[in-house]
Amino acid sequence: MDENSTNYGVRHCARYVAKLKGSMACGLLSFWLLLLCINVNAQTIPVTGVVSDQSGVLPGVSVAIKGTTTGAVTDVNGKYTLNVTGGQKLVFSFLGYATQEIVYSGQKQLNVKLATNASTLNEVVVVGYGTQRKATLTGSVASVTGSEITTTKNENVLNSLTGKVAGLRVTQNSAEPGSFDNSFSIRGFGDPLVVIDGVPRDNITRLDPNDIESVSVLKDASAAIYGVRAANGVILVTTKRGKKGTLELNYSGTYGLQVPSGLPKPVGALDFMTLVNEQLLHNVNGGQVKYSQADFDAFRNGTRTSTDWYSPVIKNSVPQSQHNLNAMGGSDNTNYFVSMGITQQDGFLRSNDLNYKRYNLRSNLTTRITKNLSVDVNINGTLDEKNQPYQDAWWIIRSFWRQVPTQPIYANNNPAYLNIGEVDGSNPVALADADVNGYRKYTNRWLQSQVSATWQIPYVQGLSAKGLFAYDYYHSNNKLYQKTYNQYSYDANSDTYRPTTYQSPATIRNESFERPGTLMQLSLNYDHTFGDHSFTGLLLYEENHRQQDNFYAQRELSLPVDQIFAGNAQNQIGSANIGDIYDYVNKSVVGRINYNYKSKYLAEVSFRQDGSSRFSPTKRWGFFPAASVGWRITQEDFWKNSGLSFINDLKLRAAYGKVGDDSALAYQFLTGYRYPANGSNNQLPPGSVFDGTFVNAVENLGIANQNLTWFNAETYNIGLDAEAWNGLIGATFNVFRRDRSGLLGTQILNLPSVVGATLPQENLNSDRTQGFEIELSHRNHIGAFNYNIRGNVAYARTQNRTVVQARFGNSQLNWHNNQNNRWNNIYWGYGAGGRYTNYQDILNNNQFVSRNAVVGDYIYQDWNGDGQITGDDVHPIAYNSAPLTNFGLTIGGSYKGFDFNMVWQGATGVTVSYQEQLNIPLWGGGSALAMFMDRYHPTDPNADPYNPNTVWTPGNYALTGTTADVNSMFNIQDASFVRLKSAEIGYSLSPGAIKKIGIKGARIFVNGYNVLTFTGVKYLDPEHPSSTYGYLYPLNKTFSLGVNVKL
């Protein structure tokens, strides 16, 4: 559900705002108390040295005192200087080299030689309910670190993940502030389960990226441990925690400018009149122009002025900023991380009435109570607010695209009187101004808290018990104020302005929505090694309780006071959205065993027994097993002694898992009635009048299905992981398949036409998604220049296997409408056969041609060869859903104090198709977009388009008046693209230069977002979707200046 459209009670606001503020205050108080407890006692000795490798000195090596934030970086001669206390450990680290730790024993000169090693095999990856070393993973799990995420600067974490994880598809549909309009999936499966710090949560888009430690993506049987909610894969987000050492303060801030990407502008008056005349002349029976030469001359000589509807509504650039301040540190017993972030984003509306603000506060605390008992307390508070005019941005864009440039914005050009639009009566300047038409304010609040205790059980090495309890509360309060306003027409004869009232009566509406939830876990964990045999085990019990409720109230206003109490009692509304009320409970028993022998032979077996309150008592529980195996061939002696030993790691793995999906279930096993009964677009809700009062009727819910249960999804994955030359080159390859069964459907087309009740949903249908993923990486250094490259490509497509349906009237219809064993999301339409480039093409065409045809018209493919274009020529021509193939390329590097990073991403196998104003110039009697000037047209605008001697100028579109069929390859565009998603260049100031002013580290950088795009789509951004007929707020390009400071 979109939080912007959910509802909340005003009566709850004060109480929960107070809760949130209290929690924030408590977190801040804990933070400052921790600061007061920090005590540093150090007697230091200056030490110098040179760091080198087998080839010579190494500039840029990090030299740090372990457990502190004190450190240095070697200069161009490999030298470093650092004040050290005897007994402290010095840590020498450099990309592509094995890290060394040396205990300082008092010497004044300490030279170190590093050995090359770029391997990532010992990296720890977060998996379901635990962690594993990358070397021993048997599932398909991809991971990205927080530092890799923040290289792409955006208010939405999902956009920052784009192109960085193989198989993770992220599409940004709009950059409208506060909308968070993204489509994302794992392997094209659908919306994945998102787990933040071990708790399923739905606000990943609102996370502060500076709070994230890592993101793991579980793509195959590794997700099965989450059972009934994991059919579409799982995204695990881990936030940062404190670490032992003195206080470290980090500030990160950016300020940037956004510019619209792919927002077409409407034509001016001269082009508008040209197109109108052109359309009128495009008449085989003879046409007559509307605008004379005198009309054109009036605009050319300044007697009349063309109206620019774009600039009064849309700005060319608007600001955006993000700031984060966090503190971390700790002692032997307690570690802490405290963070506060502020995000602000302005919208492109010139009225400044579209904007978004977000405040993030997080406190993660870990403390050891006793030798064997530790406690973790996490508290996260998020508050965001979106402000906009009463009318949505897409409707405002639709309006200013439609307004004709021959009409002024204001009646008689008097700024006090907004003109009535000639086309549909609207005036986009009025729609975009909250002072004129009212406003909408969407306020969302999240309080997320969890406490866990881990007990290392004495006398049983490796065995621990853990308990976790989480309480989350989401609260949304929306306020919608519809103002009544006037627009005017001017009567020159009487010199008067005649008003027309809009949005009457004025209304005020408050919407309230709340979603509390709890999660409880009790688990036993075991981790032990017996010689060459290593075991880990998990046994867990989990309960998850989720609730949702809402309420809204509305009154009409006689006075312009934006408060419910000021409204009239007559016609007041108070109700709730029935679809936004639920009370769900899940209970689960989870188990997992991991085994490896010498890190060579690997195996994992897991299960989850899930129960869901959404099902009938006879179908409430489901069992979801998973198993995976791996073989690290490079650990075998025959490999080590072969000529392929430069490949230091080669792992084959295979996985199978069964998962479930209960998201489409809503108590269909129950019979009953719906009250009040539903109406429709053409029919009021049924009911009766008693004593002059209308009473709503009830409506039977239809036949219940006691046997309805969840979808089942079986996942298969075969993979290969390879690493050569100690990590200089890495590769991962996966082939996967997911078979779903039990998808919901009805027998409505298979049973007699009259049953007497609504047929129940049944587990009838099935589908299959399959594809592959490839990821390649390389990192190395050339002297002081360090670089890294990582690329990925993923392909996935879904096929319907079983879809219950009846046969149709003939073989052609049976073929056309069949959905069984057919790829889904097929675009049916007419193929493209070319264009008429001259009159000879029209005369000599071997298929029927309308007498209205002119040069530049579209030639549709005669698919069945019968010499005419009919419905029988409709056939599969394109794919109309998410991209079939996604790819990404990340390139980064550093040299001395400079660093750079850029992310390229793109997609193929994707199309877009538009209607209305993005398909037809002058649609609905309105204006046209400037892109339609690129068209076939007579070079002489007054020439007859049907005269064979007319000279033509070619273009992208046909002559005004000819429109490409919406379902044809002339309207459908290949939306494949390659985009420079982000690029950043930074410079870190010398620690010695800034140490004098108390700064441990400082870096300045410039960053670009959506910098360059290469695509075949004309005039629009390739990710601009066709929903709402293409009237969407545009994507943005953002260019920022930022700074990172460590204190």
C-alpha cells in the first residue's frame, strides 16, 4: 500500500507524535551520556616508517591504530608518521594486499612489507537469521556494502542500489518528491520481502543510506528460510553498529540542483497554428485553413504574444540536500552508533508548493551485561512530510500540455484574473498554486524498536540462545484542503470579468491510518568445529502480528478555514476504507544446519513450518524445505598441483527450495456479506428508502472455499563462483528457475453461465520464471593508483504454464487468446512495414490503401498476406513489462588523495507505448508537444498534401492528422538504454594539514545522478512509464557538491 494514500485519525496524532519525540529524546540522551563516559589516557611516542611491496614503496596505504580512529596514510614515498602508545596494534591495509597487524613495541622506525591479496573469500555475508563466510556460501546471495551504496546520491535507497546487484531490478518511474515511485524485484519474481535488522519492514525507501552497513539479496533457496513471504526473494538490510574505540563523529552533507529529464514542452503559437492548419488541410475531400497569414504576422511582429505555458508552471532547476551526522565508538563492554539525518527535496513546480522533507534518527546500542550475556537495543524514528497542491502533479502536467499558446494565462492579461482554459476550462497556473486551489499534506511516522539478548550457554562451546522482541508502529496523517476559486473570461464590450467557480463546495478532509506490528523470536544457535568438520545450526520459533486500521472524515466549508471543526455538519462524511483493515498473525518454526568439510564440501539444509491466519483451520500450516550443496574444487589436491592453480577458488553449487506466498489471501475461506454493498461506475450502491432515509443493502460475498491455500514456489539454482590470482579477477554465474503453482483463478468460463452466486477463487493456475545471471569483477593497483571494476548482467522471463480458461469461437481466436504455455506480457498489435516516402509508394503498394493516405503515412505489416490490414494481422510484436535484461557496471579508483566512482546501468527487452498527448498532436482540441514538429509535412505549408507534385519534408511522425495505431510498432518504442546512473569525483585533504584544526579526515566531492542516457526513445526518458497515459512527473538529473568530515 502507498503510504501517501493511507489514512489516519487526528485523535491519535498527538499521542504517537509524543511517543516518537520521547523515543528520539531518549536516544539522544543515551548518546550524550555515552560521550561523557569516554576517557582517553594515552602516552604516545612518534613512530615513522616506510611501507613497500616486492616492487617498491606504496603510497596511499592506510596505517591505523586498532580500536581507535587514529591513523595516517603513506605519502608518495611510502612514508608515514604516527603517534603510538606501547602495546597498541598498528593495522596496515591497502586494496589488493593482505592486511597486516603489528604490535608496537617502542621502536621509532617501523618498516612494513605488504603481500598482494585481493581475495574476498573471507568476507562475511549476512544471510537469513545469521551470517556466513563468502567462501562457504552454497546459495545465490549477492551483497553490497554501505559505502558502495552511498556512491549514488539519492533520497531513495532503491535508486542507490540500481545496477549494483545482479538480478535486482530497480526502475525509477518518477522523481516526484515524496512519491518514491519505484518498481523493483529480484529476478523478475515480484515485490520481495524486505528485512531490516532481522525484522520484516516496508520502509526501505525511507532509510538514510548513511545508516546502512550492508544489503544482502537472497535470490534462490537461501530465501526459503523466510517461508510464506519469501516467494519473490528477500532483501536483508543491516544497519551500522558501534565498534570499540574512541568517539568518532562523521558528518556527510550534499547540496545539489535537480533538472527535469525527459519532460517535453508544448509548441508556441506559430507552430500551433501551423499544425492546426495542417490538420485541416489533411482532408481528402478538401480542407480549409483556420489561421490566415495575418494571424501569423500578428505573432511575428509582436502585435500578439505567444503564451509559454511551461515556464510559469515548471522550473528549470530546484535544490535538493541531504545531511547526516553520526557518532560511533565503544569500550570492551559497550558499543554505540547514533545517527541523525535530514533530507530535503523541492519539486519542479514554480509555485514552490511541491516539496518533501524527511528526518531520520537511529540509535543502535550493544552492551555486554555479563561474560556470557549481551544485549542489543535498536531504535529508529522516521518522520517525513510531503506537501503538494490539491491537484496531483500528473494532472497539472496534463493541463499545461493541453493549453493552447494563442490564449493568455490571465484574462485580458490582467494578473488578478486567471483565464478560463479554452480546451477543458482548466488553468495549470491555478492548479499548481496551493494558495489558489488548496493543498494536500501527507505526513508519515515510523517508530521501529527492537531489543534482543544473546546468552552464550556455559559448558557447551558454540551454543547460544537468543531472544528478540520488536515493536513497530507506522502512523500516517493526511490533510486534504480543496479550495473554491474563480477563473474568468473577459468581456471587452462591457470591460468586465465574468467568473466561473471551480471546486465548489470547498472541502476539508482528514485521513488517518495506523499499522502496529510485533515480532517475537526465540532461537538456539550452534557453531563449532570438530577437526576438519564444521557445523552451524539454528532452531527458531517466531511470531509475527500485523494490524492495520484507518479512518477518514470530511466536511464542506462555508468559510475558508482549513479545519474540520469549521466545516458544516450537513453532508459530512465519516468512514473507513474496508480494504485497509486487517489483523494477520503468522507463527513459524525454523531450522537450519550448515556443514563443511575442510571448507571443501559444503551443504545446507533448512526448513520452515509456517502458519498463517489468512487460511482456514484445515489449510493453515505449510512446510517449506530447502537444501543446497557446494564443492570447492580448488581445495582438492589435484587442482592445487595442476596448471590451473592460478584460479585460487572455484566453487560449484546447486540449490533447491520451496517457498510460499500468502499475499493474495484475504479470508476467502469465510462466507458472509459485504456491507455496505458495492456500486460501480454506472450504478449506485443498492439499498432501500425507509421513512425517507436511504439504507444501504448488504451483498453476498459468494461461495467460500475452505481448501484455498497459499501459492507454492519451487526454486532451482545452479551456480559457479570463481576467483583467480588471489582476487584480482572474480566471476559468478547462476542459472535459475522458479515454478509457481496454486495461483488464484476462478472457473467462471468453465462452468454453466448461471450459478447463482459469485464463484470462489481456487488454486488453479501456474507459471514459470527462468533466466541467468553473470557477474565479473576485477581490482588491482598500478603503483599508487588503485582501481576496481565490477559488472553484472541478468536475464529473466516468465511463462504462464496453466491458466484455466474456456475455448473460443474459432481456431484463430483460440490461438490468439490462449495463455497456456505462453510467455506472459506479450504485446499484441500490428507490425511496421515502412513509410510512404512519395506518391509512387502509395500507388504501387500491393495492399489496400485508403484514399486518405498521404506521403509519410504508416505502412502496417500485412502479417497474413491477404492484401489488407485487419484484425487478423494482429500478432505478438513486443514485450510490454519490466526489462528482460538488466545490466550494471561499477568502476572506481583512487590516486593519492583523489578518488572517483561511476555506475553505468541499463536494460534491454523493454518497450514503452503512449496514448493521448504523447501519441496525438492537438489531442482533444488542445495544443501539441514540440516533438511533433519532427514530422512529414509539405515544405510549403499552404500546399495541398494530396497533390502528387507537392514537395515533402520528411520527419519522425506522420503528417498532422495521421496517428499511429496505439498497438503498433509505429507507436511502441524500444526503450532499451544505457545510463550513467551516477558519477563522483572526490578529494581527501591531507590529514596533516587538517589535524591542526581538530579534524581527523575531510573529503570534498562532486556527484552527478542520471548524468547521461543513450537510448532509441525520442524526446522522453526511457524509464518514463505509460501509466496515467504518460502524464507523469519527470525523472531528474541531479548535480551535487558534498563533503565528508570525520572528527
